[in-house]
Amino acid sequence: MKRLIFCLFFISSFTQLSSQISENFDDGNLSNWEGDISDFIVNTNGQLQLSAASAGESFIYIPTNFYDSLIWSLDVDLSFSPSGSNKLEIFLGFEDPTNPTDNALALELGESGSNDAINFVRYIDGTKTTLASGTMGRVATPFGFDFEILRNSLAEWIMSTTDLETSISEEEFRLILTEDPLPQMNYFGMRCTYTSSRTEGFTFDNIMLTELVPDLIAPELSSIDLINGNEICISFNEALTSNTATDLSNYTLTPTIEIIDAQLDASGQKITLTLQAPLESGVEYQIGIQGISDLFNNIITPTDRQLMYFRSPEPGEILVNEILFDPYSDGEDFVEFINAANEPLRLTDFFITNDDKPDEEFIDLDLILEAGEIIAFTSDLNATEDIYLPPESANIFETDIPAFNNADGNVSLYINNGIGQRVFIDGFDYQEDYHYNLLRDTEGVSLERISLIADSNDPSNWFSASANTLFATPGYANSVRSDGNTSSDSAIELEYQVFSPNNDAVKDILIMNYKLDNPGFVGTIQIYSDRGHLIKTIINNTLLGTEGVYYWDGTNQEGRLAPIGMYIVLYELFNSNGEIKKGKEVCVLGQRLN
């Protein structure tokens, strides 16, 4: 197979000019052919087929010119096992139609025994000499092959056959003929020898004889593709020399990342570069390419191309940010995600699922999400826009998504990792009672994520979208959200001190961010009135991470809205090492005045 690949390289390094012979027999016309024409027909499949009346020998040929570099190509189908009495001779070139074996070059198919090979023979003054033979047994049984014979300007002859059913190719032989017999020849033809049972067993199609001239044009860059962060694929329009394609000094990458390997593929047209370190996501690079040549030493014009790589998300980098699972009767579900990484990410070949049913939809999109970018998906974009009136900047796509349970359920995001494996990125097991408990009806109300730091399945990290945004924010910033920043030395810090739980999208909940130096702390957070009465316990002896968020929605322990006034947030944190963190923060529960 390696040598056959070289043959294909060589052919691709020529420019094909006008064909000397080009016959596919679709027009049913044999007027260009001479010889025993009456013994042949064009069958209903548009193929030249022997159709002789009785046993014998039939010869059909066509005049042609022969040039310095040529390729012969034809499809041959024999419905029987060739033998000495049922055989085919393909005359690649001959001098005299009245005596073709006086001076000729031919392929012989058929001989006594069971190891029939394709023989390449030459006739000089009627004397036959076998120049080369192909694979033993290659034509010992019925076959359908595409024959290709290349004769190049270096006097090299290369022949291959390709099975018409399996498309499997095999090189049969190659040799050099220092003496060129073709200038004396003027014809191409086929001679069939057959018994009475094989009078229709020879079929031919797609006969071509084409002049080839050396390629004098430099290779052209077809494309540059990023396989992954460490590999770049560079494609050209023709085969290249291995030594120039794999020479690392022919490539530069800016900003600089060392190129440690270059491999040329079997076609000779694709180069894979391997980098010592991965490309950074979202960074623009410039790749320079020079000094690469084709098989005739035509060197490319030095070129520079821009490229930018966007990596796929890791688990936890794209998060569920909002979900509407109980829409109005004239609306549809939607789900929203956010890029929580600090760099752009490429989201492609991904699935949105409801693992509770289970139900899933493959999303056939290729998206680049900037850091912090939000994207929503719904099956009815018009209805979603008509009901919730999102701003023009809202990022919403219409596509099929899973049906979400109207009470409790799941939404998850998976991606394909490129090697047939599905990778879980994020998921949220929602419940209807995560909604603000003072809302009388949650139909058409979405659940919004509060913090990107807190866990997706932390119930305290979700809250109802505000009335001021018509109870949902598809494709844009949530009405209730926390940036998770703390600027003081306190273990727990309020994002703001005054809040008004009236669902107007303006500080509807009191957000409490915490950030700790070490894991392992257990915490209690409680809300007291300014007179020292316990209003609500937010958490009680709860194991904390190193950072996160909790909120107070303004209700008391019985679920009723607390009165307007000043309140104390009291917290106590401790760990197994005896370290204790205590503190208090003051907040005000108020109401906005119109």
C-alpha cells in the first residue's frame, strides 16, 4: 500500500490536460471505434459489452496519440474466471490494426492454471516478452476492476487496480523502460477471446487516455484547522515533499509557542503541527508558513494566517443560570446558561437533558461564549419574546429542548468530548417550592440563579424572577444575582445593607457572601430584630465551603414578611481546630416609595 500511495502522489503532481480518449458510452455511440464493432453493444447500463453470436475472437480499437506522460484508466468486468481459452488483452498501444501483436504494449488477463495474474507484455516483430506481472491470483476469479496505468516522463510505468465494489486498491507492478516504444504506436484497443458460453461476459466502461504534464505551480494553502489546543492541521491543494512539510523551521507561531512536531499524512496534503503548550482560549495567534514544496520542488509563497482557538468547557464552567419549567398556557419552557469561566469557551455538539424523565435534545450549534456571556434556549422564540419583552441584546436561540416537569425536575448540560464520550458540565434539580413563598402563583415565573460561586443544587442559590422583569429574564442578566465579591475582612459580608422584598427587581433579597481561608468550617447565620428577637435562622450548624452565598428573603420563621425596620445578621463559624469566627452585620428591610 505504501508504494501505491506514492503512485497516487505522483499522479496528483501533474496537471491533466485534454483527454486523448474519453468514453463512458452514455450516448450509445461507437462511431469512434473500429474493428469488430458488430460483436459489441452498449447495454442498458451504458457500458460497452461483448455480444458475439458464437465462440471466437473480437477486436475493437480506437486511434489515438501518445505523449511523454500518460495515464490509462478503464473499468473492466469479467463475469467468469479467465483462462487460456477465455481471456482479455488490453493493448495500451499498438502500431498496426491488421496485426496488433507485431509491435505493441499490452496487458494480458487469462492463462492456464488458477494463479492468474495481470501480465504486462511487449511485442517486437511478433515476439512477446513479459515485462512484469501483478499479484498472483488477482484475476483468477470473476472480477470488476478499475485499471490505472501511469507512464511518466521518467520512463517509469506504474499500474494499480481498484475493486469496483470495495474501492480497495492494490499496486500490481512498477518498472522502468529505458527505451520508449510509444512513438511508433497509433492505436489503443481490447481483444476478447471466448468460448460459446462467454460471448457476453466482457464489459467495459469509463475508458480514458489522458496526457499529463509536470506541475509548475506552487502549492496553495487550502485551510488551517484547529484539532485541539495542542494540534493544528494545515491543508494544501496538492501533495508535498515530506522533508519540507516536516521541517519545523518552516513554521512560526506568534505569540510564541514552540512547535515540537510536524507530521505529513498519507495523502501528502495535510500537515499536523503539535505544540509544546496549548493555545490560550480567545487569544489571536499568527502562524507563518514558508519553504514548503510540492513533489516538483515548486515552493509556496510565504504566508501568514490569523487563527484563534476556543476551548471546550470543563465541568462547572458553563452553569445553569435560569429555568422556566411551568410556562403560561400560551408560552413555552426555556433554559438559560452562563459562561462562568474567565475566558471565552466554545460550546458545540451538546445536549440539554431532563435526566428526571429522562428526555434530551441534541443542539446542533457551534457557539462562542465570552466570559460571563448568557445564552437561553426555547422552542418558541416569538412566544418567549412576546410574554417577557427581553431587551434587543438578549441572547436567545430557538431550538428543540426537553420538556421540563411543571413541579420538580432536572435540567442538565452535556457535551461530546470528540472521542465518543459524553461529559457532564452542569445540572440543576429544581423544585417548585424553591420559588419565593409569598408568590401566590408561580405559573410563568422562572427560577433564577443568585450566585455563580454557590453550588447549582443549593436551594438557597435560587429565587423567583422579579415582577419588574415580568417574572423572567431570558437571555440577559438575572433580576436577582450576586457577584460574590467581598471587600472587607469579615467572614460574611452583605452585598448591600438596604433591601426591599417587593419583587421589583431592585434589591429584593438580602445577599450574604462568605469567603474563608480554609475549608471545614461549620456555620450558623440568624436574623434578629433590633430588639433582639430571633426572626429567622438562615443556616444552623451547616458545613461550609471556602466561599459561597446565602440570602434572606425578608420572611420570618413562619414564612410571613417581616415588618419594615432594622435587623441584625448574626453569624458564628467554627472548625475542628478550635478556630471561631463571630460577627454581625446590620441591614434594613424597607419598601420603595413611588
